[in-house]
Amino acid sequence: MSGTVTSPDDCLARVDELKRQRARSPFLRLSAVVVVSGIVWAWLSSTPLLGRLPAERRWLNVKNFLNELVPAPVRQSGEWSDALPWAWNLLTDEGFLALLMTFAAATAAIILAGTLVLPLLPLASRRLARVDPFGLRAGKTGPLAAMFWRMIGPLVRFGFVLSRSVPEYLIAFLLISMLGLQFWPLVLALAIHNLGILGRLWGEVVENADDAPAVRAFAAGQGRSSTFATTILPGVFNRFLIYFFYRWETCVKDATVLGMLGLLTLGKLIALSKGFFWDQMFFYVLLGGSVIVVGDLFSMALRRWLR
């Protein structure tokens, strides 16, 4: 078998040719120029419609804000080595406990949501939750069973829509009103909201999965649940993990925000620091971001190991 070997120079020349031949839209370029020009004008203008502050005052506020992001000991001494004891004091004072609470709330919520969603997926599937799964008859079916299978799929999918349509902040506020200011309203609010989101994301994965192994298993006599657990779930589990950790990262951010209701998470410390100690607020924001980075690295390592 023979083939043509293409030199690197030929590849670069081909890339340049493709760049020259690509479609160009004057409208998109003009739109980009208009948008950028509008942003710059809005910032520099002193028009009352765009705010009461003149442009010079806005620039001064930005400069002061950026200056106050520098840790207070560094601003006083000019030595960045003083930032380490300052950061350690913030971490050991309440930062580590708030970080732990944020991590625990997000992790407990996403595990609870995933545990509740997983057994509901066969009932939400348009191919499994029907009288004739995959178009195959499952023996004799009475009128009540037939009605059940006609209704259960739409009901479960509607439940997913309903749970994700209510903001987690509102759910947490209602639960705190009923249960008091404690840890569980935060966890339950995040779990209820993410139950609907995971139900939609995982449900789409199941609907688009290869159903040939499932059809063979069901035709061989397996039930709906066992067919899902032994043929569909193993094939899509890696994609499930992608969405699981994606929502976990979102839960970490949402748990931070929900801490502003008064629960001891990073959000409470950020709210207490806002307007007074911008350097501390920025430190807590970075602390929350570090959790998401570590979680993302763990997610990639786990998925690579499973592959």
C-alpha cells in the first residue's frame, strides 16, 4: 500500500490557503466595531443616562478598588512576603471552616441529587418507560399497567422540569423559613434544583445512547431496570461523570452564594467583607475558586482512569 507523504511546508501552505478562502462577513466585523466603540464611549462618557459619576471618578474608583485588592499588610510594608501570614490567619480564623462547609454542602447536594435521579432515569426514558420498550412486547399488559406506562414518563420528566425551574436561592429561603437557619436547607435546596438539571442532562444522554445491546438484553428476557443497569448505564457512565462534576462545580458556586443568607459558607465571609475589606473578599473568592480547580482536576483524572 502506498501513500503520499506531505511535508510540513505543504501543510502550512494549505492552512494559509484555507485562511484566505474562508468566508468573511462585513456585517459581523462592523457589529464588533460598533459594540466595542459603544462600550468605550459608555465608560468614558459623562452622560447622566449612563450614571451620575463622571468618567474621571469612575477611573478613580477602579484604581482604588484594584489597590484595595492588595492585602493590607502588603500595602503598608510593600513586601509581598507579608501576605502569607495574613492569608494564613484568614484561613485558620474562619476561612477553612467556611471552605469545608461550602465543599460539604455542594458534595452532599450533588450526591443526593444523583442518587435520586439515577433510579428515575428508566422511568423517564421514552424508549424504556412504555408498554412496548424498544418496540418489543413485554408479555400481556393489563389496562392499569398500560395506563401507568403511558403516564409515568411524562410525569417524571415534568417533575424534572418543575424542580429545575425554581431557583435554588428561593428554595433555600423557603426551607430556612420552615426548618430554621441550619445546614440542611442549603443542601436540600441545591439537591432539589440539581435533581431536575441532572435529570435533563442524564436523560438526554440515555436517549442518545446506542440501544442495540439493550434491545438484545430485553429480548432475552431482562426487565426494564436490569436492562438499563447492565447495558445502557455502563456505556454512558463516563458522560454521566462529566455532567455530575460539572454540576458539582456549580453547586460549589451556588453554595457560596447561598451563604449570604446567613449560613457559614464562603458566601457569608464574602458578604461580611464586601465594602470594607476588599482584599479579604478577594481572598475568599480565590479560596472558593481553588476548590473548583481541584475538583476539575480530580474529575479529569477519574474519567481518564475509567477510560
